[in-house]
Amino acid sequence: MEDNARVFFGEIRRLTHRYFVQTSAHVEQHFGLVAKLHDYTLRSSSGAVVCITGATYVAEQASSFLHFVWGHFYPTVVAVARQGHLHRSTQIIFQKREFLCPRSQWLALYGLLFDTLPEFDAECKHATRSVELNPEIPIVMHYQNESRNFPSQQAATWKQHLDLCTWQPYLNEIAMSRLGLAARQSMQIVYLLQGEIDANTGYSSFAGEDHDIVSLLERHLSREGVKIRSLSPRAAWHEQVQVLLQTNVLFGGLHSKLESFELWLPTGSILFAMQPDFACTCRFAYCAAANKHRALLYVLATGPGVVCQLG
């Protein structure tokens, strides 16, 4: 009984930390960091107070970083950009509660684009512009509610989804300017550590697997005189993105949240996604390759017998 209670409260603590705790101290620290970031230029963009109406099906899952990035952050950024308001002075107000009630620490990621943090207001009282999200896109997962899976079988929905995906190169361009980075001259190869943290010990349950993979990669790459860098998903958001923006080759497994970090890779980079024996996340590969000018090579390393058709 005591062991079960310890596991239960450990899990509650882990979930609270990962998903829902953005304290006043976090907000103060965030604004101190964002104030030092640089301007960026996107043609014909201006600041506004933008109300985001609706929510994607992905965001409504609201349980992982992948749901946040693909269901909340990325569709919002693209919707605002299409309206001509992707500008550091833009204020985002969400009409829906996902990730905002209570507030998630992941909202800090919006600091890469905006000087203010998103707010929740069901009435959007102070908004000067309004943008509605399409609930059916992006197409990145299956749902228990079968009616939500039907749109992903339609060509028109896939066309909208892939059009959404074509905006990915702009994120690298803007973030490079925002963080004041220049194109890296030397090759950078990164292994993204797997981020599942044990609720009781605080350590990754995949530490041994990560060590074996990194050792294997180091043995092969050392023959070419190339070093590999490890990146923890637990690092601060700006530290993670700063590394990824200048990464030429990125390796990662199922539990590294690789698909959530791929958005920041530069044009011409290579991604090796090491798949589990039972799955193939090819939907993310389709999206990554949607913009031909990005020239990103997405390698799905699968086990025997795995079908890579729809994911």
C-alpha cells in the first residue's frame, strides 16, 4: 500500500512539474531572458493583439510536449504568420483553455517569437484581430474517437496539413535572428537523449540505452574524426533550440521527443529517427519533407516487418 502511494504521488509530482507549473518566478525569469533577444524581420508583418479561437484535436489531448508543439505552438504560429502578425510585439490571447488553465511551463517556447506570454480569455476582450484554428490539422496521430480520424483519410485535409508543414523553414530563420546566431561553419552532430524521467528517482529510465547508442555512434564517427554531442530534453528551451538551429545531423529515439524538436533544424540537415519495433512515425517525415526548399533528409530506422505507410 505504501509503495503504491509513493508511486502515485511521485507520478502526480512528475505530471505537475512537466505540464502545469508556470509560477510567477518562471514568468519573471522568462521576461528577463526575452528582453535580451534580438529583433527579426518577416515581410509585411506588424504587431497586434490576436485572439486564437478554436483548438486542434492534437492540443485537446494536452498530455505531452508533442501535443503542445504540434497542436498548440506550431499551428498558432503559422495562423498568426498568415495574417501578417508574426512580430515580436504581437500579444496572443487564446479562447480555449488547453495548456493555459493551469498554465504550462511549455508556454515559454512562445518567447522565441513574441515578447509577451500567451494569455487565456474566453471572450478575447482586448483583441484587435481574430484567427481560427482548423481542428483537423496537423495530422500527426490517431484518436480514440474514430470520427476524428476520418478527416485524415481525405485528400483535402492532407493538402491543408502539408501546406501547414511548408512553414517550417521560417522557424529556423526567425529563431536564428532572434537568438543572434550565425550559420555554423563546422559540422555538428547531435544525439537527443530520451526524456522520460522516473517519478521516484528523478533519473531517465533510458539512461543505459542512451549510453549504448552514444557509444556506438562515437565508435563509428571517430573514424571520420567527427564528435557527437548529447542534448537533454530537460535543458532550458532557449538552450535546446540554440543547439538544434545549428545541427547538421540529429539522432533520436522514440522517447527523445524527436518529432517535437525537428521543427528547428536548418535547411539541408539530416534526421535519423530510430523507431521502436512496433511503430513507424512516418507522418512526421511527410511533414518535414513538405517544403522542397528545406532539403531535409528524414531517415526512419525501423525494425523488420514494420509497415511505414501511414504511421
